[in-house]
Amino acid sequence: MGKNQSSAEKRHLQSEKRRIRNKRAKSEIRTEAKKVVAAVQGKDKAAAEAALKAMIKDIDTAASKGIVKKNTAARKKSRMQRLLNTLSA
């Protein structure tokens, strides 16, 4: 701790850093999801697959760090994969 810094102040600074990091990770997941949806609606299978791959990477990273829960990550990946599969059908 810095000079004259209470543990509560330090904890506040740490939680603020984490909040910003978590917010960025969740925002990135939502952005990637929008890219997948846009590619599927545009019937662009290659772009949709690339966007899905990037989204899955972001979701798995967030889940491993506890930013999103494991089941939430699995649900989001499953929904996007089902959406992508509608292009094949």
C-alpha cells in the first residue's frame, strides 16, 4: 500500500480496475455476437464462421477468468452456433 493509504482505499482502487476490465470483456463479447448475427443475416457463411470463432475465444477467456459463468458462456456459444447452422439448412 502507498503511504497513508487505507486498505479500504486500496480495495476500492482494485475493484475499480477489475470493474473496467470486466466491462471491456463483456462489451467485446456483445460486439462479436453482433458481428455473427450481421454475417448470418447477410448470408455470409465465411464471415459468420470467422466472427463465431473470435466470439468463442472471447467467451472462453472471460469464462476462465470468472467474468461470465461457465453455463452462461456455454449458452451463448450454443445459441450462436445454432444461428450459424441455419445457413447450412
